[in-house]
Amino acid sequence: MNLIDRIEDGLAGKYSGLNNGFDRINNYIFGIQKKTYYLIGGNSGVGKSTFLDFILLNAIQDAKNKNIPIKVFYYSFEIDKLSKMCNWLTSTIHNKYDIVISPEKIKGLGNNRLSQEEYRIIQKELPDIEKLFSEIKFIFQSSNPTGIYNELYNYAANNGEIIYENYTTSTGEEKKRMSSYIPKEDEYRIVVMDHLYHLHKERGYSTKEVIDKMSEYAVFLRNMFGYSFIFVQQFNQSLSSAERLKFKGADLSPQQSDFRDSTNPYNDADIVLGLMNPYKLDMNTCMGYDVRKLGQSFIQLKIIKNRLSRDNIGIGLYFNPSAGSFVELEKSDKIDYSLY
């Protein structure tokens, strides 16, 4: 593609991106784009998996509404199939009926029990969830990077044409290599992984080497076949350590050094998003918001890195874990805390 073709595609709206469920932040990240590598980071318990599913479900629904073909590969190494289905039922019901039927209630944990009306709603929505699951390629067992690469490579090869070119090596040997790719269908190809630490080891690699190999494969698959990747990576403990908390007036928001095990995914990614719960860090204020009034539901979403536009942008979110939902907060000087 030459520059004028790219400009004309932009004028035609081909890079509007799929809806991710947010508003203001898309002034900078533009929804879910094709051929883009996203990295989501955060401490344990901050809601990374729920955030990932929130943006993915919104993107899938948007693609269906616009009749845009979409293929999703979901490597869920932390959450099993039944738990994931319960979580998605909760999100779907909340979006459709504006009521909360928590995963704990759906599973009947402890004293949580469904009412007859809640059970009726679940029976009505369950076929759609089962259909959605059948359309997504889920992998719930840990896989190694090369196995994942082979699966994604084979899908691309079977659903498009790989163009090869001849070249001569430094020793004068004639060889062929991939030069370009033509897909059969102009579809979104989204690969989701939750999370990188749980990749299966291969070749005697360390955890860092396995993560680095997966990221290396992702860059190639993005560039050659147009895959988009949404990876989740755990933060190390420095973000919540006493040493960092000493600096109450300093910027405690997520940064590159917070990513655990390897920073290669950070370096390779196009867009890096960090999630932080200021309440759990004993902060009184964050981005001008009164943390005490918002409590544990207040999440700071920060664009740490952004090859598409500006970075170092923070957005306040209100997180409802029982509903699997996130809402962008009004700016701190306009918020009405009584609504939350």
C-alpha cells in the first residue's frame, strides 16, 4: 500500500477502529485497530482480566453491528471456561437489562442464589453466550510460544495468499522469503492472552525468554498477517511497595519499570495501558479525584506508551466488578460524587 491509498482508506473510515466501550480515551487510542499490538498491565486484583473482556466484548459486538468479519483467538491461561462464561453472562445481562447478576450468584457460591426472574433471564441469554463461545477460538490450557505461532501462522496461510520473493544470501545461495500477504477476507484478527507469565515453557527457556519469544512472534504476525494482539502482563510489586508509597506527592501512576519478568513486550507494543487502584495504595487524591469518595471502584487508566498518538494520558474509570463493567468518569473538576 502506498501513502495515497492509505490516506484514501482513512477518508473512507477504514481506520475508525472497533468500539472498546470507552469515549474520551479514544481521542488517543482510537478503539481497537487492526495490525496493532496492545499491552495491558496492572497489579493482581486490579481488574485486568475484566478490563480485557470488557473491551473485547464491546469490539465483538461493534463488529457484528457493522457486519465486519472478525476472528478471535483467546488464550485464557488464568480463568477456566465455565468461569469465563459466567463472567460474560454477567456483562451481557448488565449491558442488555441494566441489572447486575453477579458471577458469584450465577455459580451459587455460598449463600448466593438466583431468583426465579434472574434464572429466567439467564436461560434466555445463555444460548447467545454459547454461540459466542463457539465463534471464538478459546484455548484454556497453557501453550508455548511456538505452538501459538504455528496456530496463527496456519490460520493466516489457510485464509490468504503468502507472496514470496527470491533473494541471495551473503554466501551466494538463492533462497525465498515471505514478502507480503493478501488475505481472502478483510477481517479483524484479534489475539488475546491472559496472561504472559503463564505461557508454557519451551526449549529450556526462562520465564523472561519465553515471554520475549512470544512478543517476537507477535511482532512478526502483526506485521506480516495483520493480527492485532491484546496481551495482559502482571506488574511487579514495586508499585505497591512501601518505598514507592513514601512519595505521596509524587506520580505513582503506572510506568515502564512496573512490568514484571520482561520489558520486551512493552518495547514491542504499539499501545501500552496501565491500570492502578489508588485506594489500595492509600492515596487520598489521584488526578484531582477524591479517592476516599470513590473507594475501591476508582481505577486510573493510563496510556503509558502510544505509537498512534499522545501518551502519558490518565483517565479515571469507575469499576463495577459485580457487573463486569467500566465507565469513564467525568473530569475531576466536573464530577458529581453522589452519582457513584
